[in-house]
Amino acid sequence: MSSVRARRGDEVPKWLRGEKPALWLRLFPLTVLVLLALADRITPNDVELSYYLAALPPLAALLYGPVSTAFVGVAVALFALRGGEDWGHGDGVVLSLMLLCATSVVISWSRIRRDARLVTVGTAAEVAQFAVLPPLPASVGRVHCVGLYRAAELGALVSGDLYDVRGGPHGVRAVIADVEGHGPGAVATVSALLGAFREAALDDADLPAVAARLDRRLVVDSAAVEHAELFATAVLMEFADDGRSVRVVSCGHPPPLLLRNERVTELRLDPAPPLGLGLTGFGPPAVTVVPLEPCDRILAHTDGITEARDADGEFYPLAERLEALAPAAGGPEDPAHLALLAEAVQRDLVRFAAHVEDDVALLLLAPDGQNCPDDGDGPDGRDDGGGRGNGDDRDDGESPEGRGGAAAG
């Protein structure tokens, strides 16, 4: 599996995820019971500590199952009866304590059943969410890919961002998009866009036609809802069969980043309007052709990353951080490099901005990454020809991401 799906587990208590409490917490009622028994022996008779026993059965009901809770209740009852009539100034209090123990056992039984149902419902929800946005394969055709997804909603695995990589008769195509809004209300739109993209990857001959299909899907869905304002930003990519170029279409989305020789540059694109506005019929979006070299990596992302802020209100500088994180994740020839780099970005983002309020999606792509030279003739394993070993005939003064400009689809 080459997708990292983060659930914001740091904000979800373990008991809400069906996990057992920590060992020290499970031992707490027994520890208190033993300490009370010891304290009762060493303190004077006029010092009454047994009243604290009344807190142990309800606490055990929150931590143990019904059988263990019953054992705690029996221990508490025996301790109370040992004190005779002096404890609680009458048998009525002892009887109340026994009723409390019995009630705690019933509460524990009900809690166990509720927890089991929550785990079942949570598992079904996870299966449904993975069906909407399944993990990416390690590679599609000659393109290696890794995705990272972090939903803004507490406990969610899918929200308002999406990505996918699909092979088809027209090559390997990838999409990353950000739907308006997030949470459960955006999941239906995400599912509709992914379905439209997967069909377009098989049927449509060029990227502008793919964008038009996604745009039409949102327009039709929006028309069925009164006063709906449904739109999404997206980047579409299509890799050449030889891995030496990629065609890119942007629909109002942040441009991808190109990692080459441990340097990060932002692709210069001619963005079209966002999807869902019905404007693709007035003019197809421009296609930018980007030449690639061996070991090049492309990072596409949503604005949840670049709009994350630290305590001082500064935005997360993804391009700068990526240059520092890439070498630590190993060389591009390493098959695990993309996954390590995605996880490094996630950890760095959480350290930078403790509270990320928006959905975060990141898609790392390495076309033909296994052809990375271990020891090249030039710096960083490249030819000495200044990056022209792949048929790149641009002028020396032109940046790699600027070549090709806008071409008709």
C-alpha cells in the first residue's frame, strides 16, 4: 500500500477507537483498594476511610468488563462487611453499597455492548471510505506513486480532497483535487468526481476532455440542488509512455512542484477556472508540457498544506521545507523514497502547525524512477549535458517547468 491515510489520531481518544485503556489506568481501582485496606489498618479507629470505597465500583465499570467489575464489587462488599455496624453507621449504607456494585456491573455490561457496536460501525465506515478513495498502488505503469491524505474532520479518513492515478489506453493519468467544503457533505462530491475521472481515463483522448467531463459532472450535480454552489479545483497530469514528459492541466489549483537534483521548482502553468462553473465549453483549458529527466519527482498538493499556519501566523513553506526533507528520505533510486518523503512532509507539517484546520492531500509521482542512475557522469548522477540527456531541447536560460507553454489539447 502506497497511501498514507492519517486520521488525526492524536485528537481521538483511544477508548473511542475501541482500544483498551492504559495498563496503569486499569490497575488504578485495584491499587486504590489495596491502599485503602493498608491505610485502614495503620490509622486510628476514629479515622474513617471506607467511604472512598463507593467510588471504586463505578470506576471499575468504566475500565473493566462485567466479570472484572463484579470481582471488584465483591472485594468492596467484603471490605465493607468486615467493618460491621461501625462502618457507615448502619446496615442501610452497606446495602446501598451492594446495590451500587450491582448497578456498576450492569453499566459495565452495557458499555461493553456499546463499545462493540461502535467498533463495528467504525469498521464499516472505514470500509466505505476506503471504497470511495482506495489506497494507491505502488506503481501504475511506469509511474511510481504515493499519496498522503489527512482529513480535517475528527476521525474521518476521507473528506473534501481527492487524488487518483489510473492507467488507460491514453497513458497514465493522475488527478488531485480540492472540493468546496469538507466533511461528510463533501464525500459524495469526491465520489462523483473520482468516478468521472476513472471513466475519462479510459474514454477521453486528451486532458481538456477529461477536465470537461469532471466539470460537467459537477454542473449536473449542482443543478439538482437548489442554490447549490458546487465547485472544485484540480490538477490533471498525463505521463508520456517513455517517462520523459508530462502534460499538465490546472483548473484553479495550486501548481505542482518539481523535484530535480534536490532542488524544488514550481511548475508554471496557465490555470483555467475551477471545475463546476460550466466554463469549459467556452474554451478548453491549456495544456502545459513539462520535460522530465531520470529521477525527477512531481509533488502535487492541495492548499491545506500551504495554508497551514504556525503560532506566528506564517504559512507553511512547502517548497523550502521539501528541499531540506528530500535528502533525508534517501535517494530517488530507493523504492521506499517516495513513501518516506510523504511521511516526512506529514511529520514536518504537524510540527510546524499543530492545528491544521483544512483537509490535506499530497500526491508524489516518480515516472520511471527505477531508471535513476546510481553513479552518473555528472553531478547528482546526471549527464554532464546540463539536463539534455532526455531530449530536452530548451534554451539554457529557460527553466524546465516553463517549456512547452500552453498547447492545444
